[in-house]
Amino acid sequence: MIKDERAVDAALIARWKGGDQLAATMLVERHATALARFAASSGVRERVDELVQDTFVRAFNSIDSFRADSALRTWLFTIMKRLILDRMRAERRQGVAVELEEGHAVQAYDALDAMVADETAQRVRRAVDSLSPMQREVFLLRVTEGMAYGDIAKVVGSTEGACRVHYHNAMRSIKEIIGDDA
Amino acid sequence: MMRDCPDGETRDLLPLFARGRLAPLDQARVESHIETCGECAAELRLLREVARAYDVAPVDVSTIVAGLPTRRPARAGVPFHRQPLWRVAAGLTLMITGAAAVLLVRDQPALDLGLSSIDSLALAPTGGGKGLVSSVPVTGAAAGTTAASTDPIGGGAPAMGFGVSLSDLTDAQLESLLASLERIEGTVLPDPETMAKVINPSGSDQDTGRES
Ligand SMILES: [Zn+2]
């Protein structure tokens, strides 16, 4: 059984609807860092805090349509994913180079190597980045957020069973790449 | 090459265990399995390395909250925290979070990767107990609790800019993904008519969430 956080979120939402602004603060505290992590692992490089803020604003503005049969965090992730895709589309239209050209990833590694002294983290990221986009998204939601397959399926637009398969295939690949000296 | 534990069900729960997302009984069951299973212990270390590699700096909560819409109370009534259901939910959450915290703390010495920061991060956003306790009775203090870091997330957060999952989509893939999100979009838009049945504070009909 998965620990049920939904009753807490539902109670806080009800309090916010009743005019208690502190409840909003507590909801943000509960989910903001996970949203920032989701943005970062989705490839968002800039203005992550703005993206987190936009996600909450949009969520609070449409909170009446939130169905409690979904976890609040899962719903927030779907809102953020939509915002990420919108931003990406806008950037492409403006001609901002976001395509991954040959060698782009290598440059990213170099930039990160300069920033992050942690070799283990670098090795792990390279292994994860070698996964297919779908495998990577499922794997990271499972590992960094501890999400149930059913919730992951809602975020990535797939089925619970397919997500389980993606996770285990990803895990096998990761072990093959870095398992030996982990 | 790391070997896989033959107990597939337990192995499947390891990421949830690592993030403290299992109900207390399952959390304890997985923990005792790991104590006697080298394969699962090794896989758990790997999972925690992945989680650490993608961790981000704490978000500035106060800035986000300042930009949120405010909501006027629909009607006067019993303050929510005085309602019996709310008290039960708060109490239960406190108990569950407390038990999970104990398990996580017990888990620490077995790990060699300096992971205590990960676990406290895992607890902070999900462990509702802390915030709830400090808010009954309501105080202004809770607003600052996890807003301690004012470091903008971009600054010094090693997780920035590494994933390529969405940005490596082709234009056509991006458009099709956006189209597939339209139905989710439908649930995001406000629909005042449905307000009454949306929230069920008891949580009784949700998430039986059996993971296997
Ligand atoms: Zn095992």
C-alpha cells in the first residue's frame, strides 16, 4: 500500500477555498520542490522558479476542477508538463535553438562538469540520459518522486502496465551502464 | 553486472521505499527484506544515487505564495480545523508521518552515501504532518518553514539543464504530445458547477494503490 497523502491535500484545498491563505502556503511547501525537480529532469534549463509559480497559479485558478480521485501532485505535474511544452513551442517559433543537435549533449556535459564536482552524479545522469525519452521520464518519476505507476501513467500519457515495463527496462539499462561500480 | 533479486514484488517497491512513500507496514516489510538481501541493498544504493543526482535546491515558497490568487470564503461557518473530520485527518497524518520518519531514521546508518539530506527532502514536501501540526491553531510561522532558502532554483542547483526528455522531441512529436494533453487540459479549466463533488476530505474512496 502506498501512503495516502490525498486526504491532507484535500483538507488544505478545502481550507484555502474557505479563505485560509496559509493553506495555500502549505500546499506550495508540500509540492514546490517536486515540481522544480520535475521541470529540471524534463530538460528545463532556465526560469524554473517561474515555471513552478505559473503551475501553482494555474492550478489555484482552476482548483474547482481538480478531481480528488487523482493525487494533487500528479495533477500539478500534468499542468506543468503542459506549460513546459507550451514554452518549448513558443521558443521554437521564436527561433530559439532548443533542438538537440549532434554534440549538444556533450557540450551540456562539459558545462555541467565544470559546475558539479560530484562524479557519481555525473555518471548517473549520463546513464539516465542514454535512456529513451519515455523510459527516462517514467524512471525519474518513479525514482525521484516515488510515484505509483498509475500516477506516472497519467503524467506521461500511457498505461500503468506500460509504465511498469518502461521502469524495469530502464533499470536494467542503468545497471548495465553503471551497476558494476555503483 | 548487478544481479536482480528474485523477489520481483519487493524489488518493484524499492523506489517508493527509498522516498518513504509506502504505508508503514510495507515500509517495514521492505526494510527487513533489504537487511537480508544484498541484491536489493545494492539496488537501493543505486536508486538513491539517481535521486541525489536529480535533486534541486529548495524552492522559495514565499515568492510563489505571494503571486497566488486569493480566495474569499464562500460562506461563514465552523472553521475548518474545528471540524471533526479535519481533526481525524490531521491526527492520522501525524501518526503515519511519524512512523515513516522513524523507519527512515532507522534506515540511515545502513547507507554509505551521505543520504540524510535526500531523505529529509523526501519528507519535507510530502510529510504533511509537520505543516499541519504547526497550523493548528493557525500561526503565521509556518509560512517560512521551508522557505528558508531564498536561493533561486537556477542558482547552483546541479540538476538544471541536464535532462533532454522533452527538448529532444521533434516538432511533430511535440504537437502530438500537446494534442494528447488536451483532455488533461479539459480537467484543468475551471468548472464551478462541479465544485461540490470535487473534494472528498475523508479520502475514503481513493487510492487503494496496491503496487505489485
Ligand atoms: Zn531482494
